[in-house]
Amino acid sequence: MVRPWLMVISSMLALLLACGAGGQGSGGEGMVKDFVPQDFSALKGMKGFSDKALELHFTLYQGYVKNTNLLAQELAKMAAQNQTASPAYAELKRRFGWEFNGMRLHELYFGNLGGKEPLAADSKLKKKIEANFGSFDQWAADFKATGAMRGIGWVVLCEDPVSGRLFNVWINEHDLGHLAGVTPLLIMDVFEHAFIPDYGLKRAEYIQAFFDNINWKAVEGRMGK
Ligand code: FE
């Protein structure tokens, strides 16, 4: 004869096991999902950026998302097939950071555009910029000068969480020059596709248009506490 308390315990165990299995199956730990392109179409109509140039840029960004997913899948497949000693694996491994950063930097770049208000004088970020660069104008001059450097890449205003200091950094292409462990606050794309469709070789005019559309609330929201 089965005792009633034993039946209660076995029912509870069955329920716990069912919940656990359900958790895994519905996307809990252990499930890896592909990256999904974000929709930045709300930026269309922004002053100084034609819709055509923005659409071209969104398409390029989607390519980075697609290739990040592709490389992640391919690398996992090759690792599972013990092909990690192959030159192909090594080359894809090197390439992964280029594609991933191309994806993430574009998300940060589009995410810090579309603003209409200047950075508030009493904001935490403005005070920190002034403390680090002497004045807001000196910071802006350095950021713009970094963006005017020859070559293709990105300018990043970043915050070092260890020291609390801010830096304007040049990232060559997508992957060279990142400071380890810093938080990117403001990101500007200076690949040629970002400005040539609207400004030709007048990169300084594009940089000014970028400045006119910074979403400072989004930038400040990226700061550490
Ligand atoms: Fe770009």
C-alpha cells in the first residue's frame, strides 16, 4: 500500500522536474540565440542626414549582424568537429571581433543619434567632461579632431570604470584600439560610407551634422553609477 505522504512527495518532485525541464526548453540558461538587427528607422528625417544615406547605413549594419551570427555558428561547428587547428578556424576567429564590433558600434552610434537638446549644463556628464578635458568646448574640439584623422574607423568617448576618467579614443576599422573594460558613451562612425553619400569628402561638415543630432540623454544613460 502506498502511503499518502509518499504520494504527495512524488507529485511535488514530478512537478519540480517538469518546471525545470520547461525552464530549459523555453530559452533559459544554455540556450544561445542569434543576434537580431535593431530597428533605427525612427532616425529618418534627421537634419543633415538624408534618408537614402541612412537606409544604406542600416543595410550595412544588418550585414554585420548577419555575419556575426554566421561566424559564431561556423566557429561552434568547427570546434565541435575538432577543426580548431586549421588555418580557416584561426582566420574566422580573428574575423569575429571585426564583425561583432561592427555590429555593436553601429548600434551604439545609431543609439546616440536623434537628439534635439544640448547637453544640460548641470548634468553629471557635462561636469565630468569639464573635469577631464578643461571645458566642454575643449573636449568637443578633441573629439572632432580625432574624427578628422585620416583613415576609417570610429571615435569613442569612453569612461574607464576603474579610474573614472574619460578618454576620446580612435578605433581603427572596428577592432583596433579599444581600451579594455571601458564603457563607450558617445560613438561616431567615420567610415567613408557614413559621410560620403551626403557630404562627399567634406568630413568636417558631417561631423558637425553628427554633433547637431547627438542624443545626450542616451549618452548620459550609458555612464556608470
Ligand atoms: Fe557605418
